[in-house]
Amino acid sequence: MPFRYLRYTVLWVFVAAALSGADYEQRIARIEQTAKIRERMRELRIPAVSVAVMDSGKLAGATAFGANQDTVFQAASISKPVAAMAALHMSQHGNFTLDEDVNGKLKSWKIPENEFTASRKVTLRGLLSHSAGLTVHGFPGYADGAAIPSLIQILNGDGPANTRPIRVDIEPGSKWRYSGGGYTLLQQLMMDRMGWSFPEIMRRMVLSRLGMKRSSFEQPPPESLSANAAAAQKADGAPIKGRWHVYPEMAAAGLWTTPADLALWAIELREAYHGRSNKVLERTTAREMLTRQKDNWGLGLQLGGQQGTFHFQHGGANAGFRAVMVMIVDSGKGAVIMANSDSGGKVFQELLSAIAAEYRWPDGWQR
């Protein structure tokens, strides 16, 4: 290409990027005004709210109120679909199949057999879709100064674990029941298969592949992130002792990240679903992940809508943190919102509605 044409091409790209940034700033200003976000943050004593907006399958922009775009938050239960993506990547490479008995691949711990597992076994499909019949809904985390249990102690409910044993108490596959315990078992399964720490598995299989540079499953967060990490806060405005709780149940609740990084994750899953990328998942695996398994749940994500409004989503709630992620699969419109307060979720619907109106999300996307 002659230099003069290359020069004009580079100039046009620069101008286009600048115009795109200006468009986002105007849009986010209208969203801020519609949702009255700063006023609501003052009312609810929310220190920081961070937002990323997706449009046409791309990151339109990211904005933080009371923080900066690089500030990391606990993603809480949004850790689960990110962990599910890594598990499905492992299944593509023969580490396990979706429908085999996971006890056959576990080494460090086994699911205690009982009358509920006599005829149907716990499978990867069941773990990812919350239909494996396992107990323990969620985890409170461990406060500053508390002893941190091993994963085996958590699975057994042994001290210093602060939750009950993770057990099968209904027939696997018989019903949908949200289980953070199932994802803690998944964490052990993945570690047993790879022989690596869980943060290392996630770094190699998902985070580094997708350019999620402000993300880690390390608990507590690494120094590179902790210097710019949001401090957790109770609903009354009181700080959480020690800035945050520690979650050794990393697959279920341990991800530190930004909305922009989570947007990269959502964009990649949509691209894989449409067969346009395979950085982590092949098209058939991505489509399996976004296929209803039990009720309105796929493999790690809640699903909703029909043609034109089909979307995946997940929320998160750790001590002093709240988060939500939504992606409409057909149009590539979506958003990720994170806050460092137990009251954070109270502004999410207002923000999502304002974003949906500004970016013309299809009617009925919430159903």
C-alpha cells in the first residue's frame, strides 16, 4: 500500500476511534442522568459503581462512578460461568466428559455414595447446571483474621470451614437447585485433573487467552490488583473488616475482575456461539453451554428470551459486593455492572433499564 494511502487509513482509524469514544461519553452521560446514579449512590451509601457496556458484540466503553476503570471488584457468583468455561475447555481436551460419573476422575476426595447416587451419578453436566443434587447454596467467606480452611475441609464441612458438608441429598438430575457446593466440587475436580492451583488453571485456560489483564482467582488478590481493589461495604455504610472477605471457594465466588474484563468474557462466548472464535471454546461446546439443561439454566448461566431476545446472564453477591452481567446473543448488546456495597444491587435495574433504552435493546429482553 502506498505510504500516502496508509497515512490516510491510519488517520481515519484514529478519527473513527475518537468519534466512537465521544459517542459513548454522550451516551453514558444520558444514562447517568436517566438512572440518577450519583444521587442513588449517595442515598444508598454505595462507594463505587463500575459499568461496561457492550454493543454489536463489542465493548462500547467502560465508566466508573466513585472509582476508576481499573478498580477491581469481587465478581462473586459470576465466578461460576467463568469457571464453567474452563471446565468445558478441559472437556474438549478429553479430561472428562459431560455425562460420566465425576467420582471416577476425582483423586483427592470422593462424593460419598448413598441412596440418591445408587442409580444416577453426579456428572459435569449436573455440576455446571445446578442439577447434581448437591447441597450448600452459597458461602459467606472468611473475615479478616479468620482461619482459612482447605478445599477438602470445605467439602467435608470440617473446621475451620463455616459451611455444612457438601453432599448429595436428592437424586442427581431430578431438579434444579442452585449449589455453590457443586462448583466447589468442580474446583477440586479441575485441580485433580491438571495438578495445578485453581488460579493457575483459570489464568492459563481463560483469563490470559481473553486478555483479561485485570482479573485473577487468587484469594486474597495478588498485589498487582489489591492496590486498586474496591473495599467491601455493608448496607449501612460500615466497612467490612479487613477490606473484604476471603473465598477459598474460588470457582463459586473467588474471581476479582473489572466490568470491562467480564465484558471481554461475554463477548468471547457470544463469538464462539456464532462460530467466529475458538480462543477457549469450540462452536459446538459454546452452543452446549447456552442450551437449556434444567429449567432456564445452561451450563453455568441463566438463559432467557427467544429469537431476537435470547440472552445469558448471571448475578453475584459476596459480602460487601454485588455484580450483574447480561449479554443478548443475537444483537451483541449487553452490560456488566459491579458495586462494592451490600446495597449495590438496588441500582442495577435502574442502570440496566437506562442502558437498554439508550442502546435500543430489543423489547422483551428481560423475559
